[in-house]
Amino acid sequence: MSKKGHAYTPAETRKWEAQCAAVLAQHTPAEPLAGPLIFDVLLVLPRPGYMCKRDRHGQLKHDPGLIWKPSKPDLSNLIKSLEDAASFAKWWRDDSQVTAGFQLKAYAELDGDARIEVMVSEAGDTTPEAAWMATRVQRGSRSSSAR
């Protein structure tokens, strides 16, 4: 937000969204998707050099697979930019159609590349309750709900 209360998108973000939209446009469905959508995203960012080092015994100091990335950029901001890029690429009528999804942000595998994997599907006959319960079962129901 600007000092006058106007929303704006920084130039770097606009550039990244345009790059994403260009790639997404190569995979645009024949018709924009309709109804409620499930938007699953895997964001894999470059692994920092210190995560590639070995200890004095030759053992890797970090797991060679994907590693959680609990630092900037914020996952929610990346997802919003991807939704905007998909809207621009005409994947759907409006990003408000996205009602569910699993999003993950991680560092790349030891020999892996940075990448973004996206899967969009129509919710179809799935109910919100069924989707929520399936998610809870997959992760083990440790969460509580506030009302």
C-alpha cells in the first residue's frame, strides 16, 4: 500500500508474475476452468550453498531431499502471485474460484533444480467437509478448531 492508501505491486513482483504467466499460458486449458477449484502448488527454491556441505566424516550436514524453507519469501505472497499469473493466462475466470489446495515451499534437493509444480483441478462432487477431513486424516488430526 502506498502512503495514500493505494495498492500497488512492486516491479520485481510484476516481472515474476509475467514470467509465470508466460509459462502458464503454454498450458492454458481450451476453456477457462469453471466452478470451485483446487490449486495445489510445490514451490522449490534454490538450495543455499551451506546446505550442500559435508562434515569432517564426509556425511551431508543436511538431508539430500527437499528441505522446508521457513523463511522469506512468504508462501502466501508467492501463491497469490501464481494465482494472479494463472488468471492472466486465462486458466480460470477469476482467482476467487480457488477454494482449496495444498501449497508447499521448500529448498531443492541436493542435485535438484528450482521449480514450480502446479496442479489445478475442479472440486467436482467433493464437499468442503470431505476435503477437510481427508487433509486431517493425511496429517493426523492434531489440530484444533476455534469458534
